Amino acid sequence: MLLYQRGGDLELREIVETQFVSCITPAASGGNRVDPRVISLFSVFNITFPSRETTEKIYFKILDRHCEEFSDDIKAITQKITTASINLYLTISEKLPRTPLKFHYIFNLRDISRVYEGLLLSTVDKFTQKEQFVRLWRNECMRVFCDRLIDSTDKELIGDNVIPDLVREFFRDV
């Protein structure tokens, strides 16, 4: 990389065997605008957010692989758990936006990953019925999403309305 020495004669300096890796968020997310002269020093890659279908496929494959040794009842609900998880994430992202008072209400795919991390700790000997697995999913969703909420109306919205509605919609027979 070639840079000019600050001050003095603006002597050209060559920096060798050094790599810079950086990351910025889009300007629309509230961050400051980055000067184009800084950006010109980097190779810029734009990684778009995965589609809903792609996200669902990724998480379904993870859970489906984990549940290979579980009972057929549990294997049968892995797709429903994935769809319900994505629906929960999208609903929370829409209904609980980030505000100055609730600045930590930033929901992303890491949250779904935390739910799945809890699901992947399940073992065949402890979870033999689909009701147990659905209860585990619900508890993980409450732990990951509801524990971060600070307002009682937000907690009621998610814990008393959205999650029970998803359980009724996707796991009616449980």
C-alpha cells in the first residue's frame, strides 16, 4: 500500500505485508458517512441479507441434521420450528423497532442462532416427545427474545401474544 507521509514534503511511503480488514454498516442505519477517500483504500464488498427462503433452508438443515436420531414425531416438526422461528424474528423486528430509549432492540440472525444453539443442546434421552421439544423451543425463544425487553407492554406483546399464537398456529396438535 502506498501512502503519503503527513506533514513536511508529503514523502511517499510504501507499507508492505500489512492487511486491513474493516466493516461498516450502511449510512441509513444511523452511522456517520464515511469519506470516499477512505473507502478508496479498500476493496469494497456488499453482502446482502439472505432471503427468507435461504435463511429458512439454512436453519432447517441445521436442526434436521441434529434431530436425525430423535423420534419420528420430533423429526416431523423441524420444518415447523424453523418457519415459526423465522416468523417470530420477522414479527419482533417489525413490531419492536430500535428507538433512543430502546437502543438495544437490535434483532438479527444471531438471535435465531442463539435459539438454535439451545435446541442443539437437546439429547435423545431427554426429549422423546414432540411436546417436550416444542416447549424447549418456546423457552429458548422466551430466553433469547423476551429477556432483552425492558417494557412490560413489549414483554406482553411477545411473551403473551406472539409466541403463544405461533405455538397455536404451527403446533396445534401439541
